[in-house]
Amino acid sequence: MATRGHVLWGLAVLALVAMAPSASEATSVTIFFDNEGPEEGITTPGTTEFSFMGSNWTGGVIHSGAPISPFVYFVHGSASVTFDDPVDSVEFAFDHIGDPAQAFAFDAEGNLLGQSFRGLPVRFDFEAPIARILFGGGFVHNFTFTLVPEPGAGALVALGATLLAARSTRRRSGLTDGSSAVASRPLRNCSCGPTRRPPTEGPPTASSPRPMC
């Protein structure tokens, strides 16, 4: 029979499931460097440093009318993008004219995760989340990054079920231990009924204590 505690535990799990995003619904953000839509007023041509949707850019300049793409983040020398929270993957178009271009991905501790030369597109996707990307020359455009997904509803359901099972097991264990202790307790003779004594004991004396119920 479900107790009040079980009901409260179940309601708590259902509330967590209702508020939790699904793990399959990872959030992706694409930067076009076109100063339109959500980027309006942020990625204007000539801008060198800006922040957008948790990404922070510095070292390059937004350029319009490039031969490769209408809008690009042009890197002459070196530039970088860092993320407020490490991201799961990054994909972008990466070209160069003249000098070769490279891109390097790092984790939050500064460890190099991987590198790539120009390509259409470049994709960084590692086991460790990506905290920063360093560009060495080139034109960056159509930059997409995917946020690390939060625990999904399935994980929360599994957690709730585990907690409920553990609670139920403890309750059953307590009842079993108590029953065993009662069952194993030796029975005492009680003065409320007839008492049989071994023949060798002899008749009871006045000093012999009477067993109590």
C-alpha cells in the first residue's frame, strides 16, 4: 500500500520530469555575421569584438562583401572565440586567401582537443566540451555551436525510480529484521498457565521465583 511518503516522492519526480528539457533537444546557435535578426546591432560590419548567445569574439573584424561569402569574420593574424559555458560541438565554414589558415579547439583547462586547416565545413566534436577556439588567419562564416545538453527526462525518471526502490527496500528490511528478532526471542514460561518442570528439578520451593508473563 502506498504511504504518504511514497506519494510525495512520486509527485516530486513528476515535477522534475515536467521541468526538465529532453536530452535529444540540444540547442544550436548559428552566427551569420550579417547584422540581421537577433544579430542586429551586434554583428555590424567593422566590429572587432562582440558577444552573442554565450560566445565572445575578439581579434578579427566582421567584413561584408568578401569574395567567399557576403558576411565573414576576417582574421588577420589571430583571433579567438570563447564560450561562457563549454559547448558540445562546433561547425563552421573556414577559408583563406593567400596565407594558410588554421583553427585550434581547447577545453576549459586549456588542453588542445584538435585542430583543422581550412575546410567547408570544419567540424569539432570531441568527448570533452569545447571552451575556446583559436583562429590563425582565414575567413570564418556560418558559425554554429551546440550547447551541452542537460540531463533528460529519462534520466530523472530513472533517478526517481531508484530512490523509491531504495526507500521501499529499507522499509522492507526494517520489517524483516524486526520480525526475525521477535520470532527468535526465546519463549518464557508464564505463570498464567500450567508449567511443566523436568523430573530432576524436584518440587518448587518458596524461594524459587515464579516466571512472569
